[in-house]
Amino acid sequence: MIIAKVLGNLWATKKDDKLSGYKLLVVQTKSSGNLETLVAVDTVGAGVGEDVLIVKGSMTRNILKEKDTPADAAVVGIIDSVEVDESLLQ
């Protein structure tokens, strides 16, 4: 799983039928100091500004109703808090 922040919502009136009924969110992840912005299917009702857990790739298809839904990322959790031991960071 990957930690991300919800930046906003995305609306697409024309899209693959298998995406109908799903809320699409614009999320941003930070990996190795690089920011990545992507679109994720919301499965938990996340909102703008929230920190969330996302999955990418084949795990995304495993959690969606139809296994052949054309999605690369999905929000699977809303983060309440994170506790990190700073001395372990490199």
C-alpha cells in the first residue's frame, strides 16, 4: 500500500462503462522525493485533503467488483494518524 493525499475530484462524462458508478479522485504520492499525481478509484468515500492508502496495479483489479475494470489505482483506506520513529529514517 502507498500513502497519498487527495488533491481533488475528477469527472469524466465519457468513460469506459465499467467505470460508471465509481468516484474518481486525483491523488498525489511521494516516493524517493518525487511527487506523482494520478487518478484513483475511490472505494471508501475519501474526500479532498485527506491522507489515504492506495493500491496500484494488479491489486486494484482484485478489489473492484468487475475484475476487468480499467483502473491502475484505488483508494482502499482513509488514514487517521501515522506514527513514525524519525531515528529510523535514512
